[in-house]
Amino acid sequence: MARREWDRDQRSQAAWLDQAEAGWTVMYGVGGRRFYAIATAQASEPQVVEAR
């Protein structure tokens, strides 16, 4: 049985952004169908951004 790939274009875009933005870890969640970015620089509190 073939494995189904969900939101291939979005996951590919997230992987590209993750490589392009050195100060952020970028990922795409298929469950919520949202992009998430987490700042990797030290801050007083976690910096997380999410978007469709």
C-alpha cells in the first residue's frame, strides 16, 4: 500500500524556509495545517509565530 503524503507543497516550503532563515526553526503541521516558526536566538521568553 502506498503511503499518502499530506500537504507536500507546504511541507516543502517549510523545509526551504527552515534552511533560508538561520535564526528560526520552521515547520509545517499537517494536523492544524499551519506553519510554525520558533526563534533559535536566546530570549527572555520563547518566540513562536504561526500562520496559515
